[in-house]
Amino acid sequence: MTDFLCSTRHEGPLAVVSASGDIDLAAVGELWDKLSAQITAATAVVLDCAEVTFLDSMGLQVLVRARDHAEKAQATFALAAVPEPVTKVLRLAGLQQLFPQFADVEAAAAAHAG
């Protein structure tokens, strides 16, 4: 089991939630709290996945929930620096195209600048 860490920061107009470790049943409550706090009307939120080592079905459910929450709030929700273990789960679930993805947080910030 990998310890889960989650933090938030802002890069210009972009709210960045950074996750590290396993996104599983033990982590989804904290991740949802961070994501939902950042998703408000007219915001752009990206989940920095660079340090994510594992994503289970509960983690996947939180990503879909965050996407739906963003859509209802007229905000955007995207993923950045998605590692292969996360890409694999998204692909197997048929949800890879559901989330805009960026190579890294800098690319996501550039896309939302100005």
C-alpha cells in the first residue's frame, strides 16, 4: 500500500489538485474533498496525476463524479501527467475520452491562460 497525499495550488486561473500514491477506497474521500472544493462556477481544475501509482474502481468513480460536478458548475475538469497505470484503467473502463488530458500541469495552465 502506498501512502496517499493530496494538495492544492493555483497556477493562474487553473486550480491544481496534486495526488500522490494510490487512489483507492482509502483515498477517495480526501481526493473528493479537494476536488469538489476547487470546482466552482467558471473555474478550471486539473488533477495532476504525475505521482499516482494506482487507480481502482472507487478512484475512477471519483474522477467521473468530479467531471459531472464540473459540468454542472460550468467549470472544466481535466487530467495532467497521466501515468500508464491510470491510463490503463481509463482505457479498460472505456472512459479515456471522457477526460481532457494534458502532458503536464504547465500545458494545462497554458491552455487555460488568458
